[in-house]
Amino acid sequence: MASQQYSSELETANSASLSVYDGDSAYAPKIGAVKESELYMDAAQLRQRSRISQGGVWILSWLVPGLGMFSEAYWVFSVGNLKGIFRAEYPNCWKSHSKCSSGLINSLTYTQVAGIIAGQITLGFLADRIGRKWGSVTTASLMLIGGILILASAGNSPHGIFSMYTTCQVIFGYGVGGEYPIASSSAAERAEADKQLQFKRGETVILVFAMQGWGNWFNTMVLVVLLACFHENKAPFQTSHLNDVWRISYAIGLVPIITMLMWRIFFLRESAVWVGKKRALKATGVNSRLSLIKFWMWVKLYWHRQIGTALSWFVWDFAFYGNKLFQSTFIGIIVPHASLKTSLEWTLLNSTVALVGYYFAAFTVDRAWMGRRRMQMMGFAWMFILFLVCAIAYKPLTQPSGIHWFQFLYFFSSFWGQFGPNATTWLLPGELFPTEARAMSHGLSAAVGKAGALVAGVVFALTSDQGKFYISAFCGLAGVLCTFLFIPDITGLDLREGDRRWIKNVEGKGNAYYGEAINPRYLSVFERYILGYGRNYSPAKEMEIRKTEVAVLR
């Protein structure tokens, strides 16, 4: 009740006093910040000038920004989808290793992930310095250069071809790594800047992320169609046809990257929220650069949130990698001796089930009865249950009599993975940190998550198939515990409140902040009961401070 009364009484003072930190009021010219008309310009002009239906506008709001994640999935998941084609085209390289070393083939996944991790850390940090637009242009440019080189991979021998192919994956992966923090931060800030999207922030961000599911789906579909067009369903294969299949699939994958790059160069505007925060910091006399002092302030205020988002992502990627690892085993049980095309068709079916999960997540994450924290815990809990059942009942499930139950459990786990931690681990780091360090924090969490995939590759290589299911199950349990302890649910919280709290602390006035960002309902269990952040929450005091700020501005 106190919070509701505070929100009602503070409406006028809030919009004015937040100008000190956001520049979104009539007082903005006095501090050189962004005016409200500028902050909301993109969405307002789009609604006024567009002649297409509102539904078309809604689709474009996530379709175009999501091209980066579409391309990421199309190219990254293609490596796994193409392994069957590579084995058939280059058996001496992928089976007997007489023409290529096993180390070269095995390094393909690791080098790609290494490039992604490097991009997540460095480009995430860079995006907080140079802005979202030029960060987005940089990632798209790197993806285009890497994609062209992958398509053109050549050599005098299979070893030469895959040496170039592997090296170019690092370049592409580096660009993809930057796409994670920049796309998530940009989507969250776009929702923050549009008054009509502020209460659909989670939906907006996850719909952009859902393009990852479409990228994976389209890559698999393209390969299935191309194999059918070349009549390459089963052995014996014509190696020239298989070569055409994978190169044409990559050529098709260049189209969304080129479209995305052109859009970002000529039409994408800089995030008004990022610009507003940068100007607001200067207006309050605070250095807008991330100095060592501000870095330690960030560590002091958000280390536990960083641990929570990073560990959640780590255990998710660890388990998700295990899920993908069992894909060939699953198909082999369902359809013994499945052909190349049939294996891809089953992969396509699994991708379709997973795709549905993205949209269940998008359309429920902003609901009061769901929220981010509950969704993530629910998804991890289902992972624990489903993988534990697969581990305990592994032998009967892998027999012909249990095949339908195995099929159900496999697809069901894919659905709950997307309708849970896959969506929320991407969303949360873009919301839980201040604008000044948002992309950097997201990149760090994403990098730890990708490290989970690398660790899983090493651990699973030393573990039996049944043991892999046990490990994946307990990753789900670890995710539940980590989320419960460290992850707050900020569904409905205006992100400007987090920025206001951050700037107060940077100014050395952290104890003078009493607003909604430290409302116990928006804090994690660790923040409430261990750190005691919520003790300073006082709507009445915050209202008086903001009224005073308005009076000073006048």
C-alpha cells in the first residue's frame, strides 16, 4: 500500500526529478540531457508515420533487431548440423582422420566458443563506451567478414580447408559474442524508452532473443531442402553435391547479415537511454568514463547479481550442451541407421518444439503470476526432474519398448529449456545492472555461460551416457538454488530507478536513496536477508527528496 501511494503521489515530481539522471523532462535543457520528446522519438514517429497495421509494427519491432540472434544461431548451430555432411564428404578427415588430425576436427567447437567468449567480454565492455549503435555495427561487420571467409574456405587438401574453416569460425564467433550483450541491452533500453513497452520489457527482449530459435530452425530446414534438391538422401553420396549443399547454405546465411549491417549503418539510431545516461552523468559532475573507483563501486553493489546471472548461465549451458550431445543418440534410438536427411528432419522437429518454448516465455514473463525469477526456477526444476528420470530409467528408456517415453522426455526437456533458463539467462543481465555497465555485465555473464559449454565437453568425454544425464540433472538443481538465492525479480520495476540508485552511489550519496530499486519485493533473498539493502527503503523520504530536486531546478 505504501508503495502504491508513493507511486501515485510522486507522478509529477518523479518525471521532473528523474531528469537529473535521465534527462526526460522539461528541465532537461538545464543539465544538457535528453529531452522527453527525443527519448521517445523513435517509437512515436514509428506509430505516427507508419501506414502498415499495428501488428506489422509490432513484428518489425523484434524482427529487425533480432536479425543478429537469427544469424548467430543459423551459423553457430550449423557446425553441428553439418557434421553429418562433412563425415560423408570427407570420411578420411572426419572418420579415419588419415587426412586431418583428430585435434583439428575436435578444435572446431572449442575455437568457435573461444571466439564467442572473447567477443562477449571485450565488445560488451566496448559497447558501454562507444554506444549501442556502433557496437552493433562492429558485431555485424565482424560476422559478415567471418561469414564470407567461412563460405570461401579452401585449401589444397581437406586439412587445409578445415584449417581455414576453423580459423574463420573464431572471427565469426568474436562478432557473435558481441551480439549477445549489445542486442539484449539495446532491446531492454528500447522498451524503457517507449512508454507503451515499459510494462512489456521482458516480452520485447525475449522476442528479439526468439529469433535465435528461428535461426536454428531455418538452418536445419535449408539443409533438408538442399539435400532433397540434390537427391542426396542416403549413401552413396556425390561429394560435389554435398560440397554445394553446405556452401549454398552459408551463402543463404549471408543475406540476413548483410541486411542487418545495412540497417544498422543507415537506419539505426543510437540508444536514447544510453545517450541520456551519459549526458546525465556529465551534468551531475560525474566522470562518464568507467574509472577504477566506479568499477569497484560496481563490484561492491552488484557482485552478487553478477555471480547469480553468471552461474545460472553456466549451469544452463552445461546442461544444454549435454542435451545437444544426446541428439544423435536420441535419433539413433528412434530411427536406427537413420539417413543423413532423416537425422536432420528429426533435428528440425526438435528445433520446432524448442521454438514454441521461446514464445511461451515471451508472452508470460511480464505477467505478475510468472515473472523472471519464477520462470527461471521453473525451467531449471523441470530440467532436474526430466534429466533425472532419463538417468534413473536410462536402460528401459533406450529399449524399443520405452522409445516413445524417451521421445517425449527429450522433446519436453527442449521445451522447458526455452520456456525457462535459455530465455531468462539472456534477459536478466540486461535488466539487473545500470545502463553504464549493462553491456559489460551481460557480456561477463554470457562468457561464463559459454565456458560452461567448454567444461561440459571435457567432463562428458570422461562420463558414461547415463552419467551425463545425472550431471545434467544436478545442473538443473544447482540452477534452482542459484536463482533462489541471488536472482531478484524486477518484473514491473522501471529501469530508471536502478540508474538513479547507481548515480546516487557514484556521487557518494548511496544512503540517501530510498526508492523502488531497494524495495524488498525487487531484491533477491541474498540482498534482503544477508546484505539488508531493503532496510533503507522509504517511499515518503524518496518523495520528499525528489520534490526538493524539482524545487531546486525551478
